[in-house]
Amino acid sequence: MSRLVETVAPARLGTNFRWLMASSWISNVGDGIAIAAGPLLVASMTDQAFLVALAALLQWAPPLLFGLYAGALTDRLDRRLLVATVDVLRCGVLVLLTVAVATDSATIGLVLGAMFAIGTAEMFADNASSTLLPMVVHRDDLAIANSRLQTGFITVNQLAGPPVGAALFAAGMAWPFAAQAVMVLLGAVLITRLTLPPHRRDPETATAVRADIVEGFRWVLHHPAVRTLVLTIFIFNITFGAAWSVLVLYATQRLGLGAVGFGLLTTVSACGGLLATLAYGWITRHVSLGDLMRIGLVFETLTHLVLAVTTVPWVAMVIFFGFGAHAFVWGTTSITVRQRAVPTELQGRVGSVNLVGVFGGLVIGSAIGGVLAQHYGVTAPFWFAFVGSAVFVVLIWRQLAHIAHADAAPAPE
């Protein structure tokens, strides 16, 4: 057992990292369950494509609405306490949703409202959590530490969680949300075990929240690598969000899959991510970061094209496998670049600018996807995603070279 622990979380990363990893993995179990259970609950209550897409939009909207404020708070407050507090609040909302579903008193309005509240709490927790790793792990170990956190995300959030969520939903619609509440609460308890260096600001020297937010934006604008990452993730999440917002309808109507089959799409994607986890060290030694990003974006563009034309489940499964590998490589690389480049005191605000880019793109994309699917069918969002991604790849191609020099780029004054 000790050898396994050493392999997964090497001792040189420290005890704090092990507590952080345990909290992250446990929380991701619950979130993975919700990946399948949430859309299935909405789809069981309505067959309107717009409402299905609206459910995704309401979960993605909080970072756009409150993300910058969350970043400012993260840089002002005790980050560990902030994560634990909002996770306890998220657990409370999940308990209320569980009771409503179990007693057959849940309405589509209540479910959508709960998803918005859960998404809001999760956004505050994720923004603060993303700043903890650089505080407990040496800069040179950030890549391996991020890969370990991403491995947990893939195995329990995407690989194990969705089929479990779908199975629990089939057994009883309230079960997956009860399970998620337990996991989120346990994750909050584990995060309190961390010991962090002093980081919260002295209230007497703190500037206005608006000034803090402006400082974060200014830093991103003057750092070529981080600026390119934020812009790329924003645009690509518009196209991704358009297609994935109606994925449950695409899986059931286009591919003819049931509830468990829908959950398996995410599982297959996670398998691809797991393979990329094992190969990540080799990949980064042989391919430059700029070329790695270019390859990934071309693959994502072609993913939308193939999904738009195929009706064969196994073809879609192969594409989802490859997409999972791409998503892991992109996610691990981008967060490592950002954590290495950004000073500790700005991690929350710069992370929030990135978060606004991530979810701002998803919100815009999901709105577009819902309208397109409602009027032109479930493949229309995938055609939009293909064309939009292809155009952006051509426009951003040269700028991706900035990422290859991220470590060398000086921090803006």
C-alpha cells in the first residue's frame, strides 16, 4: 500500500499535497456522478431541446456572473476556509434537491434553480482550489502534481462517476444527488487538513475590489502566454459548449443510446484521458508546447466534424476516446503554464479571468447550441462548432508560439 501511495503521490510533494489530492478526488466522485445524473433528470422532466441546453447554461453561468469577484475574494481571504465554506453550502443545496426529487415535488424550475446555485458554489470552490497547489508544491513539481490531480479527475469524475450516476439514477432519481452531497461534504472536511503559508491580505492595506479585478485583467493582457491561453479557451468553449450542451439529446436521438450508453460516452472519453496521463511525460519531452496546442486544436476541430456526420455509436466512441486524450493534455499543460507564470498574490484573480473565459464561452455556446438544435436538429450545433473552430485555428495559429516560451516570459510589471 505504501508503495502505491508513493507512486501516486510521491513523498517529495509533501503531506499537504496528499490532503489536497484526497479532497480533490473525493469531490470529483460526486461531481462525476452529477455529470450523467443532472442531464438525465432534466431530460426526464422535459423533451424541449432549449430547456435541456438551458440546464447546462445555468450551471455554466455563475463564473461569468461572479467569477471576477470570486477571484478577488480568493486573493483576499483564507483560501482553505473559502473552499470548505462554499462546499458545505453546495452540500446543503444538494440535500434540498434530493428531498424534492425523492418526494416527487421537484419541478423543472426548482431543478434549474438548484443547478444554478450548485454551479455558483462550485465556481467559488474551484477558483480558490486552483490557487492551493502552487502554495504547497515546488514550482518544478507543478507539472507532475497537476497530472496527479488530473488523473483523479479523469478516473473518478469522468471514468467512474458518470456510469455510477446513470446507474444510481436508474435505481432511483434521488440517489445520485444524495451521493454527491456526501462526497462534497467529505471533500470539504479533507481540505481543512491543509496547512498553508500566510496569504490572506491585511484588511487595512487592501484596495477596492474593482481595482483588484482590473489588476488581474491588466496582468493577463501583458503576459503573452497566459493571454493566448485565455483567448483560445474562450473561443473554443463557445464551439464546444454549443455541441456539448445538447449531448444528451445527440446521444439518445442521433446515436440511439440509452441512459447508461450516454454515461459511457464520458467514460470512453475518460479512458482516452487516462492513456494521455500515462504518456504525458513522454509527449512533453518530444513535442513543444506550442505544437502540442496546435495539434490538439486541430483534433478538436475535426472531432466536431466527425460527430456531425456519423450515426454509428462505435465511431462516436472512438472520437470521444481521442477527445479525452486531447482534453487532458490541453488542460494539464495550460494550468501548469499559468501556475508557473502567475505570482501567488495574483493566482486567484488571474485564475478568475481564465475562468470567465472558460465559462463565458460555454454560456454563449450553450445558448447558441440550444437555439440551433431547437430549429435545425441536434447535429446543427456540431456543424457550427466545426466551422467556428476551423476559422479560429487559422487566426490563432501563430499566436500559439507564445505558449512555448511561457517559462521564459517575464512577469509584467
